[in-house]
Amino acid sequence: MTEHMLTIDGQRIPFTEGQTIIEAATAAGVYIPHLCHNPEFKPHGSCKLCTVKVNGRNCSACTFPAADGQEVLNNTQELNETRRTITQMLFIEGNHFCPSCEKSGNCQLQAVGYYLNMLDAHFPFFYPSREVDASHQEVMLDRDRCILCELCVRASRDVDGKNVFALSGRGINSHLIVNSTTGKLKDTDISVDDKAVHVCPVGAILIKRKGFEVPIGERIYDGQDIGQVSLEHEMPIVEEAEHGR
Amino acid sequence: MPSTPSDMKTIADIVARHDADPTRLVQILRDVQSTFRHIPAAVMDRLAAQLSIDRAQVQAVTEFYTFFSTEPRGRFDILISDSITDHMLGSREIAAYLCECLGVTPGQTRADGQVSVDFTSCTGMCEQGPAGLVNGYALTKLTRDRVERIVELVNDDTPVSQWPREFFAVKDNIHRADLVLGTKLQPGSALRWMFQRGLDSTLDEIAKSGLRGRGGAGFGTAMKWKFCREATGSAERFVVCNADEGEPGTFKDRVLLQSYAHQVFEGMTVCGAVIGARRGYLYLRGEYLYLHEPLNAVLAERRRAGLLGSNIIGRPDFEFDIEIRIGAGAYICGEESALIESMEGKRGVPRNRPPYPVTNGYLDQPTVVNNVETFAAAALIALKGGAWFSAAGTEKSKGTKILSIAGDCARPGIYEYPFGTTMAQILADCGGTGAMGLQIGGPSGIFIGAQEFERVLGFEDLPTGGSFMIFDQRRDVLEIVRNFTHFFAHESCGFCTPCRVGTSLLKNQLDKICAGHGGKADLAELKHISKLVRATSHCGLGQTAANPILSTLERFPEQYEQRLKAISFEPGFDLDGALEVARRMSGRDDAHAHLAQEA
Ligand SMILES: Cc1cc2nc3c(=O)[nH]c(=O)nc-3n(C[C@H](O)[C@H](O)[C@H](O)COP(=O)(O)O)c2cc1C
Ligand code: SF4
Ligand code: SF4
Ligand code: FES
Ligand code: FES
């Protein structure tokens, strides 16, 4: 069997049939910034942070199939600037007051901002008016921080088998809704052990009464950058999937 | 609030009429909206239960499409087309007059629930505007006189079905016919030829014709059909005709469906035979609701004539039928994979590609999606052969293209030209000789200036899905661009970050510059966002949303620079304007309640 091969920034990367570019990269220890992607779930492709150049064309690494001979550009100044701008867009379309957010330090949006050397929000804030849902005993949904990645949607549907969440609306009015008559979490069968409660990359879905259990300064991204953390966490997942293939 | 037993019966009837089929959710919601003038929360629960789908899906679909609302609209729900060519015909003044006479605020239903007025994206009546819709039905040629009549009809509670017919007259306005519009097709004749010739050689003829998709992207039609035909492991294959025609300034599919429906359906049937499909769908934009009944009548006629259904033209081995699905106000549903999502009863969000619809389309089955004009041409090619078609046009663009011409010219309407025709020729024919610039291909296409009028129609030079807008010296380039940029921000589906956020940023940035609050840095910023949105968006909408800005910045930089303030940075907001709320709340308007802004 001949080994499949592509290159990322000139480095030769092997891949197996059916893998996406980001899976091949992760398996080989190459970090491609991403937010809506999580190797445990079906590829989605909405945040566009993982944008890479494949043979000169922009593609989303998390959805684009790896193919022999692809020349992929990833860690270039141009792409990282693009990613920084996209990250700024995600910040200004929501309401992110990091200093008072329980997720601060564990938040992937924040961490990606650091990684991409984002020093300000750049654009004027949109200050949207979004609903907070604190109706549930144990789970809290603060839509101000939602980046519409649909990880909770996928987790609830594909892993929990509950369909608690969905995206609704259109364009800049897109928003996360809860699948119940009242639209409130308390009227769903969500439970604190559900996968959906644990996949949010930001501080939009939080578990109640767990505030600041780990002090600021000792949180995930306080000591390590998101590139390292991401690879450590995701490499085994991708490898396992590869063996299952 | 519908909750009475008779309301619930109405809902049950609507669901039954649609066979409780969840893929028909958009159709069902259309009926609910037209019955109750909104989609009440209680009805969402009911529909979810009766269709065995999530309530969240019902809500999500409701909140996606412009023609659905969660708050009651008026018993007379009037929408005014807000495209730039409507503006040029005075639509904004007409709308203001209408609102004044009716005593309504745009976007708000009158307190008595009788009427609501709002704006909507281009309704496809560009050459007979100002245009609008009342309870979904197209209104053309709105004048002050008509507005006064409409106000009476609304206040007298006269049902729309009893309004004067001429308010709803939609003309074809065909000024130049060529191969596709000028060739008479006897219903069934292309099908007979196809079977005589054989399916393989019919596909060969389509290939020889060089026909490329007429909806925009220009993909080879024979190639698409071949891929679909060869897709393996499928239960069924589908033919879908894309009649979403949402690109502002495009109205040629409307004319094809109004006066050449047999030809379009025959093309779909040819495709069905070639790829081995038994079911076809026509996805009709909601704005063309007035065509629904006439099109169904044509379908019925074809069934009676043995041109649809089973045993078509006496062939027991060939069965094919066509169903019409109607949209609900979403430009993005013209994108083929979003269209398929919509047909499946979902929000119109473009899918990831690959896989493409030819292998994984409607219900995950191999599906051909083609434009209306593509099918109309394919029917004639099946009849007359490939060489007949490829004799016209250029090396890379065979055949003819139907244009919908609107804007500043003496004879707006439909013109069919061989590819390779110059802009100058087209302008001479339609009486648009005073043109300062042209928007080719609609907002997603490009804006060209007078020095480029020797350029030609074709995939290799100036491609267009049909939209052709003419602007003369009186027009303000930035106002045109602003209209288009607002359009994209309104129509972005919201799936991907660059398009969702970027189109809003572009809109705000352009508004700032047009309002005279922009500095040099703002222009650079405009360009920077434009390039990013173009380069990183998920689908064609985002990838083209900045075209109006980028193509005019390149050609008319002075138009932008004229609007700039002398300083290089200007705050994004109007300091004094921001105090307006505070002034209103405190009832003050004296000099000390105002702030001067340094400029
Ligand atoms: C935002 C967007 C809107 C579109 N709208 C239409 C449309 O209204 N009608 C159409 O035929 N194609 C439209 N298209 C192109 C379709 O995706 C698709 O390419 C076309 O229907 C294929 O048919 P054709 O090969 O016959 O052109 C649109 C594409 C995008 C990205
Ligand atoms: S979710 Fe992340 S980015 Fe948003 S406020 Fe919390 S820490 Fe900040
Ligand atoms: S709540 Fe969290 S996981 Fe769900 S869509 Fe929003 S950001 Fe993504
Ligand atoms: S990580 Fe690929 S698009 Fe979000
Ligand atoms: S939302 Fe359609 S291109 Fe991004």
C-alpha cells in the first residue's frame, strides 16, 4: 500500500483515505486554529477560523477532504491575519466581558485571540440584545457569549440523542434556540451529564454553582497556548478514529 | 391567537393537504401564515406534533424566511420591492405616500390589524416597477393614483381577489427573441425525438451544444447530467428546476415560466429520462406566487396529454412527474444546496461541498439542479440537435443568453442575444445610450463604466445570470452600491462568520462614508473587510457580497473620496446624534443639550 501524502507549509504529512485536512494535520502534530471544529463531532465548517490555502485556493481545513499532492499553506502571516480578523468579528457580534466571565482562561475564543496576537476588538461593537436562560436548575445558557458554532447542537443531537438546541433566525439575527414549548431549558430533558453541556468552546453554556472553582491564573490557557493544548487533547481522538476507519 | 377548535381544524386540514410530510414544512408554514397572518407559538407546537419533528425546527424555519412572522401582520400585508431600479422609479416616495395615507409605520402592523407595509428584496418586476406584493401576489406599476385606490380597498376590506385585475398585470415585454424564445416547441415533440434518437445520443447532443448552466456558475449541463446518471448506490434520482430567481434585476425566468412553461417542463422531463429520475421539482420563489396556479394548470394539461405521469408518450418504461415547491423570501435559497435544504423543510443554509448535489442532493439522493433557462434550452436541443445551438455564440460560450434589462433605458424588458454581443450593441437596442455604468449579473456581478462598453456577453468576459441594469449620469454610484450592500446584509444566511458579520460591517462602514462621517482610514477598512469577506465566505453569497464595493472602488475611486472628511480618522458614531435619546427622555433641546463634534 502506498502512503497518501500532502504537504502543509512544505512539511510532508501522511493521511488516510477519508480524512479531512485538519485531521491529517492534527495526527501529524500540526495545529490549525479552529473553533467550530471538534474531532468528536461531524465536521461543520461555519466559523472559518481554520481557513487554509489548498493549491492556492481558500478552503476550510475542517471540512475539506485531504487528497494526494495537496500543497496546503497554514501558518502564514496572511492567513493568521485573516484569522485574527475573523476572531475579532466573533467578539464584536456578541457581548464578551471576559473579566467577569466564568470561562475566562478556559475559553477557546479568548485563547485563539491570544494565539493570533489579537490586541483589540478593532471593529465597533454591535452590542446585540440577547437572552439569558437561567431557568434550569443546573445548566445556564448565556447567549451573549454564543459564537453559533453549533457544537452543542451536534452533541445533543448526535451523542445525547435529545435535540435540545438548534440555530434559528437568519444572517446577523441568527441565534441559538432551545427545543421546548416555552423555549426555556427547564422544559427540556437536558441533564448536566449530557455531552452538550460540556462542549461549548466559550462561556455560553455553563454549569451552575461551579463558578471559579479553578482560580484565575491556573486555568487551561493561562500557562499553555491553545495550539499545544489542542494537539494534546485532539491527537488521540483523531488517531482512534483513524484506526476505526 | 388561534386556539379555538375551528382553528385547530384549519391547521389539521393544512397538514393533511400536505400529507403530513415534514419535507413540506415551508409549504405548510406558507399556508399557516396566509391563514393567520403569522405563525403563532401554539401552532408551532401543533405542527411539530403532527409532523413528528422538533418544535425547534418549526421555529427555526419560521424565523429564517422573510415571508414568515411570529407577530401578526396586517390582514392586508403589503411589501414594496426595494431594489435600486424600483428606487429609480420612485418606489420610496410611493411607499411613503402609501404609509401616510394608511396611517402605518413601515414594519409595524396598524393597531386595528388591518394592514401592514414593509420593504422586501427585489420582487422581479424590475421593468414594470415600482413593484410590490399584497398577501403574496405581485403588484406592478404602482403610481400615486393606484396607491389611493389601494388605500380605499384596504380600508373597505375588499378581498384581494376582488381588486382590479390590472393592478396585478404582469407583462412579458419581450423585445428581442433568438434561439430559445424564438423557436416554437410543440409539447411532446422533444420527448418523441429523444426516444427516437436514444437517451445516450440525446445526452451527446446536449454535450455537443456546449450548453452551460444559465443560473450563474456556468457548469457544463451535459457533464452535470452525466455525473448524476452515473452516481451509484442510490435509491432514486431527482430533477430540480431552480426558479428562485432572487438576484436583483433578474426577471427572465418569470417570463419563461409565464409564457414558455411547456418548454421548461419538457426540458425537465428530458433530463428525467436521461438521468433516470421519476420525480422532478420546480422550486418557485415566493414572489412568483401568482404563477403557481397557471403552472399547475400546465402540469395538469401535460398529464392529460400523456407527457407526464406514467406511460409517457406511450412508453411503459418511462414514468416522470413534476411538483411545485414554493419559497418564502430568501435569496440564499437560489444557491442549489440551500434550495435543497429548503425543499427538505429546513432553513436555507448552504451545505458543505463536496459532496455535490449530483451525488448527494435532495433526500441525499443524486440530483440535478438546473436553472429555468437551462431546461428551456435543453428541451430545444433535444429537438433540434447540438449543432443548431452551438452555431450561435462564441468559442467558450455557445448559444444565446436571455437578459432582463432594467433601469435607465427607453425599452426595458427581455432581450435574447448570442453570446459575444457587445454592451454597446445591447444599449443601442434598448435605448440606453446615455448610460454611465452597467451592473452586469446583478449585485453579485460587476459594475462597469462607459469606457468598457465594447466588452462582450459571455463566460470569458462578462457573465450574467440575466440581470442587466443600466444607470445614466443622474445616478449616484455610491447609492447604488449602498442598496446592493444592504441587500446582501439582509440576505446572508448567517452560517459563516465572514459573511454573517462581514456583510453587516460592510453595510455600516458604507453608511458611515455615505453620511459624510468617513475618513481615509475608513476607505482602507472598507477594502480590507471586502477582501476578507470575498476570500473566506462559505458560499457564493458571501464570496460575491463585496463585488459592488470592490468593482466600483476600482473604477470610481473619486466617488468615494469626495465623500470623505479631511481627517484620517472619524469616530464610527455621531456624538450629538447619540444624545438624542437622552434629550427626548429629559425633554430638553437647548444649546447645552447638544455636543459639537470636532471635524
Ligand atoms: C446566493 C446564490 C443565489 C443563487 N440564486 C440562483 C437562482 O436564483 N437561480 C439559479 O438558477 N441559480 C442560482 N444560483 C446558482 C445555483 O447555485 C446553481 O449553480 C444553479 O442553479 C445551477 O443551475 P445551472 O447549471 O443551470 O445554472 C445561486 C447561487 C448563489 C450562490
Ligand atoms: S466566552 Fe470567552 S470570549 Fe466570551 S466573555 Fe467569556 S471568556 Fe470572554
Ligand atoms: S452555546 Fe456554545 S456550543 Fe452552543 S452554539 Fe453557542 S457557542 Fe457553540
Ligand atoms: S473550524 Fe473549520 S470552519 Fe470552524
Ligand atoms: S453565510 Fe452564506 S456565505 Fe457565509
